[in-house]
Amino acid sequence: MKVGVIGGGAWGTALAQVAAQGGETLLWAREPEVVESIAQRRENSLFLPGLALSEQLRPTADLADLAACDLWLVVTPAQHMRAVLEAAPRCAAALLLCSKGIEERSGQLLHRVARDSCPSAQVMVLSGPTFAHEVAAGLPTALTLAAEDEGDAEIVRRRLARPEFRIYLSDDVAGAEVGGAVKNVLAIACGVVEGRGLGQNARAALIARGFAEMTRFGLAHGARLETLAGLSGLGDLVLTCSSTSSRNFSLGKGLGQGRPAAELMADRRTVAEGAFTAPVLRRLAEDQGIDMPIVAAVDDLLAGRVGVDAVLERLLSRPLRGERA
């Protein structure tokens, strides 16, 4: 199975490095400097500097080159996935979505965006607690590969899995996607807690209450509880809410320190997907009557409608209720 990776950022490069252990792998990047850096120096000096890349990894700036691949790992920013797939001359027989988020203009989870763009392709999702630099360095991690067809998922797992890159199968595509999308918004909130110096107790409480919000939203969208409590949900949530290696956590930390969202977003080469997911996630939740106060608070903070102190006061003054509520 020949693999193509769409997206030359840190995560796309890390996944291409993993895939290259099993054979020639194409990596498409929009940035010419990424293609040049990998081709000439075997390094993605823009997004993943200092890591020697496999000779089996071949960079390209032409999407048409991926037409020969049987499997595409789609690692574009969530808001650009539709445009990139529609621009591709031919969709692969199988798409493995490795991005996390919700399309802002349609409110769709990414597997639905992919099916709209490539109706004949088998669509799967790969998600879990993964920092790109650790995966690229060969440090151990575990992920969920979700697909409706277990046989197709097993073929992909055999092609990509390694002892240090453990893949667990699921048929809950929606559940794997919801966890990855919602955790990005919650990581911004945890970053605010860190930036404001509110302590570890507050962060642990926020993770737990955030998981309750993720669960409410996920169950309303067809996800299963065991998926949300697994690698692609709770596992990814804990990782992303606990480290400045997370772009979303770092964004929230800056907000908690009093820096404006516009300044923090303009200063970034890579995308903090939670900033784009927060408004659409809030809109969907409110339209469907799903209580997600942390998500709403993050959206207000990012939009500049309220300040950090007002957001914290609003959350802390919410009526007390049973824990399962």
C-alpha cells in the first residue's frame, strides 16, 4: 500500500516519518521551502527542525503526484480540508483523517466534509494523544483508528502500526472526531488557568468538567461513551490540557496572562484549531440545547466580548448542581 500524506506541518511530517518505515511515502506540502528543505537536507526546518527524515520520505509540491497512492493521510488544517481535497485531481481509495476540528462554515465534523469532497473514498479517522515532535522522534504513543469497515481499518493498521506507534481499532468514527475537536477548545481554557496562576486543583477540575461537556456533545452526535473515555477523547484531553507543547494550551496561557487573542493568533506560524472550533462548537451546542459553559466562555474570551476575570467570575458563580448534570 503506497501512502501519501497531505500537509507538511509538524504533525504531517511526523506521520510521514512513521509511514516511511513501511515503504516509500509521499509528503505533499503547500510551502515550497518545506519541499526544498526535505529534498535537499532531509529535514523540515520550518516545522520540525533538527529531525533527520527517512530516505523513504519523498516531498512534493504537486497534489497530482499523490494520485498513485492507495491511502492518503489528510493532515491539513481543518478549515482548509474541503478546499484541498476538492483541488486534488483524484481522491485516493482510502482517506485517513488526522486533523482535528469542525468545519466552521458548515458545522460538519471532518469525516462528513471528506465524504462530501470525495464521495467514493473510504473515510477513516486517526486520533489520540500525540505531540508531533515525540512521534517523529520514535517515542511511544497510542491512537484510535476509527472506521466503519473493520477489514479496511485492519489493512491500514498493518501498514502504519509500529511497536512505538500503537493503533487500536474502533467503528465509532463520530466519537473519535468529537473528542479531537472538543479537547482543543478545552485546552485553551486550561491554558487560561495556567496563565492566570489558578493552580493545579483548578486545572484538574476544569479537565473533569470539560470532559462532561465533551460527553454531552458527543452522545448527542452519535458517539459512544467508551470512545470518549478512551484515547481519542479523555486521553487526548489530558495531554493537550497539560503542556505548553500544545498550541491550544499555549494560546490559552497567553490569554490568561492578559495578551489579546488577535496578537496571539497573529504571532503563530502553526494553527491553534481550538480558536476556530470554539465559535462553531458553541453555536451547535446552543442550537441543540447542549450545556457547554466552558466552551461558551472560551468563545467569548477569544472574541473579546469579555475579559478573563469576567469569564472566571461567570463560571465560578454558576449554580451548584449534581455532578452528573
